[in-house]
Amino acid sequence: MDSTDPGNLWDRLLGTQPVPEQWLVVVTGTLALIAVVPNPLWRLSRNAITIAHEGGHGLVALLTGRQLSGIRLHSDTSGLTVSRGRPTGMGMILTAAAGYTAPPLLGLGGTWLLTDGRITLLLWLTTALLAAMLVMIRNVYGALAVISTGAAFLLVSWLAPPAVQSLFAYGAVWFLLLGGVRPAFELQAKRRYGGAPDSDADQLSRLTDVPAALWLFLFHAVSLCSLIGGGRRLLGL
């Protein structure tokens, strides 16, 4: 059957692919860790975490009934998501809380698809989410960042053999789990020296009268628990 046949494409999407051997899973995790720990590499790779962070804000804004105005991604790996609606209330709280929690939770969700053998499905879902996010991007750098990331997922899912797809998908999920931990520590360091006065934690504090430190603790808890739970699942522990 031709690879462009709709039935064959549907089978690829819903079918399962072989899970790599455990040593390869460890290798992909190690490579993801290398992309997160050294500062020179992190300054580049953090752009992908920012995409997930701002995408989390945008998705939750829509799910809670807010009007998403646009998303900007900047070359210093910062970002901004603007939505319209009530300036207070649960919708605004959930939207503000979604940024730092989105990358690790997406990684955790990805582990369930991977360990179930749904590797192509994960790659295509990611591509679809990036395509949807691209519609809301409002600056050139942001558009280039999302397009290049989406193109990588699309090319791997369409052209690469199953073994390469598997390694790429495992590396991406490991990166979300590991890369989702570092931003909360960076925010904590900035706040210790008086920086980031309008961070997500500070906005949440103003919205809820709960100290920003407790919201920061929540970010740490979500990211670390996602890493531990997701890592154990990927390693089959």
C-alpha cells in the first residue's frame, strides 16, 4: 500500500512502534541532560522549553474561556502570552500557573505514549500543537523558533525509520522532563536577588494572596515529581 494512502497513514498514527532497548533509553536521557546542564547549550535549548511554557499559558487560557491575543518568543529565551478576559478569578489563576508546569507535565504525558509504543502518535500530536501555536505567534523570532521545531518533528515522523523516530521521541520527552526542572531554580535565584518582580509566581501571589514562595514551591514540586515519575516509567522501574 502506498505510504500516502489515507488508510495507511491512519494505521501509522494509531499503530504501535517498537520501544528501544533500555540502554538506548539511558543514552537519550543522557543526551537530554547534556542539553540542559551546561550553560552554553542551555541558552540554545531553553528556547524549546519556552515554547512549551508559553504554549501552556495559551492552551489553558483557551480552555478556561479566555481570549488568546497572541504569543511572543524572544531570543533571550523569555516569552509573553497575552490573553483577554477577567483580570482575576480561576481562569486567570490557572493560566498564570500553567507556564512553569507545562513542560514537565507534557513530558510526563509523553512517557505514557512512549511506553505504550505510540511513538508516531506523539510526534504527530506535537507537530499539530506547534502548528496551532504558530497561528498565535506575533513576532518573527517566535515564528522561526516554532517553525524550526515543528519542522524537525514533522521530518522525523515522516521520513525517518522507526528506530530513529523512537530515539528522537525519547530524547524530546527526556528533555521536557529534565528541562522542566531548571527554570524554577533559575526563577528562585533571580527572586533571591530582587529580580523578576513580575514573574508568574508574583502574579499568582497578587491574584490569590498566597505568597510567591509557595507558588514557586508548587513549580518545583510539579517539575521534580514529573521527572521522578516519568523517568521511572521510561526506564521501566
